[in-house]
Amino acid sequence: MGLGDRFRRVIRQQARKAGREYARSKRAYEEGREWGENHAAEFGLPTDDEDRGRVVCRRHAEKRAVAVNADGEPACFDEGHPDCEGCAEDVREGRVQTW
């Protein structure tokens, strides 16, 4: 592998890294804009390194890191869906499944 090939590989790796950082920043900005302040810690939820609440989604049965609004609704909340309604209620009452 020549110097040019290694240089291109390093540039591609750095570009991918910058793209991931951009996507993470954009997502955090959009969540913040939509939800205002993140209240996950106020509901006693464990949080990730971006202060998003770590909950287990009932609807999709998967671990998620999400912003939580002042009403205890995760950013993925779908009003009217029974699983989402139950999840928000559990967040407010401090009994939601976390990871």
C-alpha cells in the first residue's frame, strides 16, 4: 500500500468520523428545539453521555436513549398509542424500565 492509498484511507476515516459527529449534533439540536430542555434526570432516569434518558421502549422492545420533556414524554412518544401512553405514565411515576 503506497503513501497515497494510506492518505486516502485516513481522509475517508476522518470524513466518516466528522459525518457521525455532525449527525449526532444535528439530532441533539433538533431534539432540544422540539422538546426544549431535557428533563430525563428530573424523572430519575439514568442518562447517557448526552444526558438523554435511557429507557426500554415498550412499543418496539428496544433500548433507546431519548430526550424527555417536562411532561415525562420521551422524544419518541406517539400520542394515542397505548404503549407510548403507558411508557410516559411510567416515566412520570418512576417505574419505567431502564438500562
